[in-house]
Amino acid sequence: MRVLVVEDEAPLAEAVARGLRREGMAVDVAFTGDEGHEKATVTRYDVVVLDRDLPGMSGDDLCREIVNSDELTRVLMLTASGTVSDRVEGLSLGADDYLAKPFAFPELVARVRALGRRATPATPPVLVAGDVTLDPAKRTVHRGERLVELTRKEFGVLEVLLSAKGAVVSSEELLERVWDENADPFTTTVRVTVMTLRKKLGEPGIIETVVGSGYRVPGAGTATESGSLNR
């Protein structure tokens, strides 16, 4: 999941970003409304965690811009005021959810995950390819009956590849969906992650390299499509 945190209180923004990254999300940070607008324009985010009170472009205006775009990006609005009128006003701008400061971090994570599922409605509950099954909700991967222990990035790469249902996914797209804006596009990060992922999944291999284009997993689909049962 790709998340943008737009918050002018730098310590809070960085703390939220670190916490969400520990939950396996790719997170970018903006400290002004203008910076947030620029990032949201060039990158497709699943969820934007947006403070209402921002320097430059206001959080309200940025929310309107995001809502009026053609993307499925969901907006979780943050504010120092938790009055009913403020919540109603925030939601009337098109925000999908509203959270008052101070907040409990587990609640923020739960709300971001819920919005992320709404931002990608086509993502099935369980992804499969052959005897490999990935459960996004449980954050587990099995090969047959064997539990495969993956890092957050390896899990994210496999999830994106399986979600593509056999289509080719470029290294650039994997960087965008699994890492964040700090990832160097000229490194071998994706290639090395795919290599270790292949090793952990074992034989026969399910990830194909399409020279000059990227990677794909032939036959990937949902548990229902493949006749598999959820665990």
C-alpha cells in the first residue's frame, strides 16, 4: 500500500511515517499543502493522511483536489479539533474518514488499512498461483502446507505480482508500489528482492523475468478462480 502523510508538524509526520512503514506500507511525507499537492499529482497513492491546518495550500483545498481527481485515492483527514461540526465539515469536503488529534496509533493503522482496501477494490482476499497462496489480511504466504517467512518488501513484491494476474509488472512500478520516493531507481533493489523471494518460495519457480519489461507470475488469480480454499 502506498501512503502519503501531509502534516506540517515534522515530529508527528515522521513518527506516523515510521509507524506505517513498520506495518509494511510505503510512505512518503509532505510538510506543506503545496508539497502534498505536488506529490499527489505525480504519484498514485492508495491513502492520503491529511492534516487540515497546513501552510501553503490548505488541507481543505488539497482534499478537494484529490477528491475531484480520477484516482481512487482515499483521504483520512486529521485535525486538532474533534467537534461534531468539524467532523461533518471535513467529511463534507469529500474526506473518506476523519480522526482527531491526539489519536491512538493502532486506530490510525486500522483506518488506513480499511481505506486502502477501498482504494483497491479489485484486490481479492486471497491471491494464488499454483500451490502458492498469499493472504493480504493475515499477511501470510504458504507454498502448499509450508509457511514462507518473507520480509515486508518481499511480501509487497509478491502481492503486486500476484495481483497483476499474469500481466507484466515493471521494476519501476514495483519500486513505486512497494518502496517509496526515497528508493533509488538506479539500484538493484528490485532485482535483489526478487532473487531472495524466488529462493524462499523454492522450486518450481513461479516468477518469470520478461527481459526488458519486468516480471510476471503466469496463472495468478484468486482462490475462487483457481479452485483453492481459504486457510
